[in-house]
Amino acid sequence: MTTKFCTGCNKEKEIIKTVKEKNTTTHFLSCGHKFVEVVLQDSVNVKSSIQMRMKRGEKSWNYIYYTFSVLLAVFSFIIGIGNIWWVYKVFIFIIGAFFLYWLCFCSAWFQNKIIGFKIKLENTWRKL
């Protein structure tokens, strides 16, 4: 006969009787306890059942707006001093402005980097 570990007795016990049902198998052990095996056939998609949302406060959004403005101004200055034809400058500006917009307002990773940089700056200023 086969044996199963009984958690009630903390010993290996012999199986006296086995009853099989749809998704479960119940083993009656020699000590009087039951050992139940359950077969799970359902699958859970973790990505679809768990969602994480983060709301940013007004101060965080103001800092992201400020960072976008500064980055756009620096980018515009760099394009402006470049020695290329104005049509190319406009084209490069439009693509760069769109990319900066996407980084600052659509990329949660970049927003977290901006806020993390702000926190590091504040901590550095407090130490001075």
C-alpha cells in the first residue's frame, strides 16, 4: 500500500480507502484523518486582474510642466544656434517637441525619473 504524510499526526500513514471525484481525490488514512488532493484547472491571468493606478498631485504635475518648459527651451536654443536651413530647423523642432511631450506627459517611467530627481535635489538643498 501507499502512504501519505498526515499533518495531524506528523507521521507517514497508510492509505486505507481512496475516493475519486471530479477534481478531488480523498484518501482515508489509517489514523482516521483524511488526505485531500485537489486538482486546479482554472488559470488566472495576473496582468488582467491586477491594476495599479497612481495619481500625481498638483505639485508633481507643476514640476513636470516646469521641466517640460525648460527642456523645450534648451532644445529650441540648441536648434536655433545650429547652422542649418530653417526648414530643417522647423522639422527637427516639431519632432523634438513631440518626443519631449511624449516623454514628459505619456511616459510614467520618465515622470518617475523627473520626480526622483526633484526629491534628490530637495534633499541635497536641505543638507546645505
